[in-house]
Amino acid sequence: MLQMQKKLTNTFYALLSLPATAMGFALSIQISALSWILSSKYGLEIHDVGLVWAAGPIAGILGQVIIGIISDKVWFLNGRRRPFIFIGGFLAAMMLLALPNIDVISTAMGFEGILGVAIAVALTLDLAINISFNPTRSVIADVTPEGVERTKGYSWMQTISGTFGVLAYVIGAVWNNYVLIYFGVFLVVLLSILPPFFIEEPKEIKSEDDEGAGVSDTSFLEILNSIKPLWGFLIYSIYALTARLLKFEMDNYYVEILCLAITLYFIINVVLKNPEGKSKREAGLIGFKKVLAAHSFTWLGIQTMFVYMFAYVQYKIYGIFTGQVISESLKTEMGKVVTISFLLLNLVGAMLPVLVLEPLSRKIGKVKTHAISILIASVGFIFTLFLAPTYKVVLIELPLVGALPYHPIYIFMVIVGVGWAATISLPFAIMSQKVDKAKMGLYMGLFNLSVVLPQLVASFGVGQAVSKADDKSLIFIIAAVTLGMSAALWFMIKEDTKPEQA
């Protein structure tokens, strides 16, 4: 073991963050370029773009849980997480390389349309990212003690990853998304292959379960019970995917209302449960379920923004509707507005975890810090909803860069960035202290369901609603409401440790 790992130095935390940074960079490229390239280069409609985005979360449902379970048990190449980081990094790089060449691949394979190939590429890309995201996050919990050091580990993860995420959006804004994609291929391979060799993983992780349950006794029914707050999201995802594949449509929203009722029922049920007097295992499971409930609504709002931001900019800020002829220069300009917005979002996301959120969590606790951050993001969405359409885009000439579009939506994205900074740092530290460390890979995979299932709802349910809505303000109405609900649920979660130990 290297001295920097023994002493848990800042250098070690930076090194520990690099594999997650590789996957975060690949995800930043996906967020920045996927909707843009499918809409502008390949001419896909909004609902088809939503379908392509749905492919990734589907991969994540199986990918993270399965890889989490396996990586808890195996030992290969002197690590349990290391092999999966290698595999996922290589696959992600290859799919990034395929992204701007979907039409070439489709033609070479003899397909008339590109939608099927686009789904296959997006599916493999997100599966690769999910294969690696679980072990890159789990390894941080494996090699850091609970409390301050673990919170520090995940804060550094987001700071390093977020900094590179900002770099991704800078490249996309200053040059273009094609340069971003090809640069990302090199970076993802480099950061996912080299750093794991310098991180020593523990060969054995003893179960902390006070009832003596081991890693191998987890059944499918236990897994299903662990994600009970997500049942409504799961049922709707299965229904929506099946309906889309069979080209079945309903003129009403009965299924959506039913699934919402199921979700609210189980969330209220778990929120009202008191963990006091329960065994450590039962109390931890109750806490884990509460985290799933709160985190799921965060991602429903955030994914809605990520997927449909381009549509909001096109319809509400530029006033361009379906069927209108758009010049290539205007398409590029709109793409840059979205890219710069996400750049600023990620800039805040990179700076806040170590500089603000970690110190604040020591004083008032991780949970309260996170809840306040999510509430601030909801306010940012409200500002975007009511104020963004009242302004016009202006071009600003910058030295060495040239003309870049400016709009006040950038300011609103900075506000939303407070919640984004918390979302991809603090929940991992909060969740990891509520579950058995010997099953960290499993629970990290189950925790990911609170991300991917809402993503599917955003791709199918929200996508259908946005596509039919004449006023695309619906995008940020949904984002503001769901983030507000998420903040309320986070405020109801009990802190595991005293603030100064958080």
C-alpha cells in the first residue's frame, strides 16, 4: 500500500477520484452531445430522442445491480472493483467513438434507418458507464472509514470529476461537440486504466450486519423489498417500454396516475416508519428506503432538464417550432446555449463539494446540507420557468474565442448547480453509512435504481407529455415540482452521526 493511501492524503483522494472522473467525463459527453447530435445531424424527433435516452437507464437497471453483486464477491487482478473499471472504461471509449459515426455504421450494416443503431450505441455506452460507475464509487467506500473521511472521499470525487466535466463543456462550447467526443475517447481510456493500479483494495470486507447475514444470502425478494419506494417507477417503466415497443398508445393518463399513486403510497409508508428500537439491519434498511425515495424525485427533475433542455431552448428562447427550417449556424448556436448552460452547471458542481458542501456538512450535517441544496435547485428551475423566456439571446465577441451566445438562463443554471453539486456527491456518503459495507456493491447498484428508473419515466412519460404540450414550459414545471418534493423528503431523513462527525 502506498504511503498516500495509508495517510489518506489529498493526493490519494484525487487519485481515487480519477476512475469515476473517466465515467463522469463520458457521461458529460453523452449529456452535452447526444440529444444535439441526434436532433441536428440525424433529424430525430423529440420522442425518438427520448427513446434513445431510455436505452441507457434500461442498461443501468441490470448493469449496476449485477456488477455490484459480482464485485462484492470476486477477486481478480488484485481487486474486486478494478476489473470492472477496466472493462467499462474501454467499452465507453469505443461507444464514444461510434457516436458521431452512427450513420456510417448503419449504412455498413445495411439498415435503412439509424434509430436502431443509435439505440444500440446509446445502450452499450450507458451500460459501459454503469459497469464502471458502480465499482468506481464502491471502491471509495471500501478504502475510506465512515464519517468525515468518507464524505471527503465523495466530495473529492465530485470536485475532480466535476472539474473535468467543466472541461468537457468548455471544449464543446469553444470548439464543437465532435472535438469533445474524440478528446473524450482518449481521456476515458487513460483515466480508467492507469489509476486503479495505484489503489490497493481490501481483500476481505467483513459484514457489519448485527444479525450475521453474509453477502451471499441476498435473495430476489429481499432486493425487491429494499426498493419498495421505487415500485411505481418500476411498474411504469415496464409498461411504457412495452407500450412503445408494441406501438400501443392510450388517450388518457390512467396508468400514469395509478403509478404515481403507488409511488406516493410507498413513499409515505416508508417516511412514517421510525427506525428507533429496530435492529441495526432493519434501521439501516428503513434509512436506505428513505434515501431512495428522496433521491428518485431529484433525478426525475434533473433528467427532465438534461434530455429536454435543447427543446426548451429551441421553443421558448428562440421561438422555433416543429416544421420550421433552421440553418446550420442557428442549430450550432442553440447547441452552444445548451452546452454553456451545462458548463456553468458543472462548474458550480465541481467547486462546491470540497469548498462549501463538505465544510457545511460538518457543521449542520450531510442530510440537511443536501436538502437545502436541492431546495435551492428547485428555486433555480422556477427562475428558469418564469424569467428565461422574457430575454433574447445576444452574441458576445470574446478574444481568441469569437462570438458566443449569452442568455440569462446561464445565471439560473448556476443556481441549479448548487443542487447538482450536492446530488452527485453527498447522497453516496449518506447512503453508504446506512448499509452493510460487505454488500456495498449491491446497495450501490440498488441505489442507482433511484437514478435510472426516474430517468426512464423522464424519457417515456415526460417525453410524451412534452411532445404533446404546446407550451414547452412544462419541462421546467416538472423539474421545479419534483425537486421541491425531493427537498421535502430529504428534510425527513435522520442524520446518522452528529454534524461534526459527518
